[in-house]
Amino acid sequence: MRYISDEKEINEAENFMTLAAEEAQKSRCKKSKRGVVLVNNGMIIGRGYNEPLLPDLCCVRENIHDNTRYDLCSALHAEQMAIAEAANGLYRIQGARLYQIKTKNGEKVHSRNPSCTLCSRLIYGVKISEVVLWHKEGYAVYDSQEFNRLSYEYFLKSKK
């Protein structure tokens, strides 16, 4: 992981994170309003937000306060939605950069460490190059393999 320090790259990250936050506002998920913008060669190829596909069962995980029991989640995750949109548009996903952010009460929220094994393995599997999260220290760029590994490490620690 590295933090973005180049001013041009910081401005780019801020712009894409603002767009990702706009996506998050569309979410009807009660547990986590997240938005994603998937970018390749400076062009947005996919957008997504957490969206329950079975609203009458939303949200079975509402009172689960860690990132476990995804099998109970009826939502399409923001990352999944953005990847599907890019694939449906026949855009090249390999080498893309994914910007992801969470919002609460309409405000952007700093990310914690990677933790969704469901999305991290999909991101790694479709060969997205990097994931950008907004931490208190700034914009952090993870390569997809590291992002996937850290998600599993989080999950394994929560099981102890």
C-alpha cells in the first residue's frame, strides 16, 4: 500500500471519490452505504452502490457489527455492480483502478482496512490493478493482490 502524494493524482482521487460518494447515496442498504467508481485509462467504465436485491429481506446482517456472514446479505455490493456494468459495456476491466468510499448521513467516511473477502477476491480475480480507499492519512492505493490478502487477514483475525 502506498499513499498518494502527487498533487495531480490527489486531485484525481478526490474527483473520483466524490463521484463514488454520489453513487453511495443511491444505496438503500441499512448496514453500509458504499459507492464505487471503476476507472481505466482515465475513463469511468463502471459505477456501483450497495443495493439489496431482496428489499423485504434487508437487512438480515444489520445487527452484525463486523464483516462476517456475507452469505446472509441480500445486497449486490458496489464493487460487484461496477464490475458487472463494465463487463456489460464490454470495457476492459484488467488494469483498472477501483475507487471505493463509504458514506454516513450523506458525508464521506474514512475507510478502515480492507475487509470484504467477497469483493476482494472478485477484484483480484478479474485483474483490477488497484483499489483506492480514503484513510485519515490520505488516499491509499492497494494493489489488488495485497487488498485481497489484507481482507482475508481481517476476516481471520475476527474469527479469533
